[in-house]
Amino acid sequence: MTLDLAHFRKELESELERLRTARQGVNHEASLTDETGDLSSGAGEIADSATETYMRELDEGLEENAEHLIAEVEAALKRIEDGTYGTCVVCGKSIGVERLEAVPWATLCIDDKRVQEQG
Ligand SMILES: [Zn+2]
């Protein structure tokens, strides 16, 4: 089986662009909230600061997730360059085109992915 590397490279590059935009969007929204947030109403202060903490953690979570995915996508692009793209890093078998269509940055075949998810 021969993979259409040009196709997957394109998929990965557009995903990378989307993730970078999402990461910037998170940062942008967070700074907007800081500038325009009016929390001076006294009575709601405790609830507001709790919400603020929660939102901040949520933002950091999204940002972390985007960072993580960006690293995965970049690694997949590097595997295309190296000629190892589409091969399971555990057993060395072909990951399978259907799985790569769903998750272009996959590093594990479906069997090893299941093993990993089971811990
Ligand atoms: Zn495998």
C-alpha cells in the first residue's frame, strides 16, 4: 500500500494553521476579558473571582491542548520528511489509510492505540 503523502502533508499543514489560529484566539480572548472585565460590584466579588479562576484554568487547558496537538502535527510532518509516516511506532506495521484519514498525526496502529488507552 502506498500512501498519498502529498495529501496527508496538506491535511497536516492546514491542521497546523488551524491550531495556531486557535491558540492565538485563546490568548486574544483572555486579554480582552482582562481589559474590559468590570468586577467592581462588591456583592458578587467572591463568585466573580471563582469564575475568573475557572475561566483562566479553562483557557490554560485549551492552550495546553493546542500546544500538544501542534507538537503532534509537527512530528507527523517530520515523519513525512523522514519517510516513516504511516508506520506504527510500536510494532512497525502500517497504521492504515482509514485511520490516517481520521487522525493524520496518528503514531500508533489501532491495536496499539487500544492497548495504550487501556493503560
Ligand atoms: Zn502497532
